[in-house]
Amino acid sequence: MKIRVKNLDTEEVQEYFCIGPFYFGSYSRLTLVLGNPKKT
């Protein structure tokens, strides 16, 4: 599954591959679920 994440600070959109509850990327899964992605 692919997740698209937008960095609110840089307006940059990145795509991450998700496998079950895990994902590859530098974003917190909790903030992804809340819909407000921020760099951890």
C-alpha cells in the first residue's frame, strides 16, 4: 500500500510504502493517522 504524505513545512509531497502497521519513511504513523504529518 502506498501513502502520500505532504510536509506542511516545505510543501513537499512524498510517497511511502506501507506494510501492515509498519512503513518506510521519516514520518510518525500516529501523525499520519491524525492527518497532520510532521517530521519526527
